[in-house]
Amino acid sequence: MSASTTSPTVDGAARDAIARAVVGRDRELTLVLAAVAAGRDILLEGPPGTSKSTMLRAITEHWDVPFVLVEGNAELTPARLVGHHNPARVLQEDYSAENFVPGPLVEAMQRGGFLYIEELNRAPEDTLNVLLGAMAERAVTVPRVGTISAGPTFRVLASMNPFDNVGTARISDSVYDRWCRLAVGYQSAEEEGDIVARRTGCGDRGLIDDGVALTRATRSHPELRRGSSVRGAIDLVAIAMELQQIDPSAEHSRVVLDAALLALSARVGVDEASDATPERVITEIWENHFFSAPGGQRRARTA
């Protein structure tokens, strides 16, 4: 696909059309759309599973431009980001523009797409420097190839989880200075329920509400340093639906517990100062949800 020759314009009708692909996020979608329509790059900060990439994919689909996804990690070197010359062809032909293999940055620039870097704060500093240069100049110079200019719809978008410090680096002021920044938090319980319903096809609103409630409770539990995103609720409900198919006579609350243990235990992080296990915490959350009256005495923890 060739790069678009002009940047699409946006109005209320375009925004409403894009919003149909996103559950909730009305304000955030409007702000992101305004930023990219103005030709700006944007950094989305927030926990996983908060519809960051969903918003960006919806915009690119409406604009009919590519969405190029890159995982930010220590292996994202400048060569991986920009591209490289095919070694076999170099041996036969020497270096040339024809044997250059574009990386995601050059691909997005040439095709006028959105380059989306997940977990930006996990990428090496020298890679970020290459990225910032391309953002500033809207062009990148590749040895033995020349200068590659970006199409008008090229944007650099990135996300990062400010609450995750494992394997991450501090983002410098010079990096922040290149982006418009939007903080993105968790959606409401109702919106998360709508996401679960859409992703699982579940028509049992009671099951969806239970799955969402248990998942959201992991985010505020005192013994957890990390709670689950809505992806945990999606998997919980999907697994519970299958368990109900396997054994229709199974008790609903027990089905939810089994599904929760399977779907949530890897998605939560127990605080280092606690001796609890993920299974114990999830079971406690389940007990409190199903057996503790609102405002009443919570049940004792299970061993």
C-alpha cells in the first residue's frame, strides 16, 4: 500500500464512526483523534488492557492507513527499528537500496502508517534517539539507501505502564518533549462488562458482572501490587462458559472460582511483603464477592 497523499480531516461524523469500534473512551478517543489529526505524535500512559491500541487501530482502519505494531524491549535495536541490508544479497551484490529490508519505522514512514510502540520505556536509549530524530525531521537517512521521507499520515504513537518498574528505564525529559501525553485509566465496571460481552459473546449478564467484579477487586486488594486488566475478566467469563457446557449442573459460584483461579492467577502480582499466594488472594476476593453482605463482616481468609 502506498502512502496517502494528504492527512484525512476529522469531524463529528468521523469521530462517531470511529467510536463504534471502541467501548466507552469517548473523551480519550476524541483527544487522541484531535492530536493525530493535527499531525502530532502521542504517548498513552496507563495500565494494560485499557483500550489504548484499540483506539489507535480504529482510527487507522477509518483512515485506511497501516497500523505497524512494535514491542518495546531490549532487543529493539536501531537496526531492528530502521531496517537492515539482506546479508546474503550483500555478499552477492554489495550494498544497494534494492537489498535493504525496511524495519517497522521505515515501513510506517513509507506507507504513511501509524507506528505504535508498546512499552516504550523498555526500549534501549539509542533506539529512542533514532526514533526521536525521525519524529523531528519526518525523515530518516539510511546508509547506502538515502533519505526516506514519511507520508503525511505517518504518526508515532507509544504506550507505557507507569506502574511497572521491572525491566524499564526512566523516560527522559527530551523524550517526553516530543509527544503529546494522555493518561489513560481503567474504564468503568459497566464499560468493562460491555467489553467482556463483546469479546466473549456471553449473554449471561450475571456471569459477566461476576467476572468483572472479581477482576476489578484485584486492583485494590492490599496484598496485591498488580491487579488484572479487563483481559482477565474476558478469559474468566470465556472459561466459565466452557465449564458450564462441560457440566451444566455445576454450582455457579464454584464455576466462577475455578475460572477465576485459572484466568487471574498469572495476571496478579503479590506484594513482596506478603506471604499470600495468588490463589489465596483470588479465593478471598471470590468469598467476599459471593458470601459477604455489603457492609457486613468479611469472611476469614481461606488457607
